[in-house]
Amino acid sequence: MAATRNEAGQGAAAAAIRVLSFDDNAVTPEAIAPLPERLVSGDPQQKAWNHYSDPTGQFHAGIWQGEAGAWRVFYDAHEEELCTLLEGTVRLTDSGGLQREFSAGATFVVPGGFTGIWENVTRVRKIYAIGTLHAPAPKDA
């Protein structure tokens, strides 16, 4: 779809905020690794190319790569992650023992509050989008 200005004349005001392409936004990777007390197996050294963080620090998007290995993960209650695997296979095991396996081409969400084991069966490369929602959850009606 081609970019157009809206008919209400707001196009000029919106032009100050630009769409970001990962291809046009060269970033230096950050080397990271799971904390030693969370390590389950292997040596899953990781790199993250964070291409975007919003001004509030509540949303981040980029590319992540990790070597084979497994570690314990604890997502905060309001931390949500969308992943699209570009390469490799990942196995997620929740705290109840349920396993889900995803391979290159798969897209999945890790919901807030997830705890379990993240295992890179092979080297994994993914696009990520992480949101940390600070608004309270809606009350049950």
C-alpha cells in the first residue's frame, strides 16, 4: 500500500514521525547471555540488535540471535513478546511442563507472566517486539 496524506490535512503534522526499516537502521549488536543461575544446559551466547525503543521505554523491536542451549525465563506480568523465527528451532516449556516447538518461519507470542525454560535446539535468529504494558489489566465485569 502506498503512503498517502489523509484527507483531513493531518499528513503534514504526521510527517515528523517516520517509519523505521531495520534494513536502513544499522545498529551495533549487544552481546548478552543468561545469568549463570538460570542456565540449564549449553552455552547460549546471544546478540541483540535493538533497532527501536519508544521514548517511554515500554516497547522495543529488533533482531536477536542465540546459540544452542537452555535457560530459565521469567517474563514480568506486563511483559509481552512477539517473535518471528528467521532461523533455527526453539522449544519453550512452561512451568506446568507443556512444551511447544517452533522453527524458522513461525510466529508466536510469549505472554506476560510466562515462566519456564527457553531452549534453543539450534542457533536461533528471530525478529522480536517486546512491550511492557504499564496500564493495569481490565477488571472482570
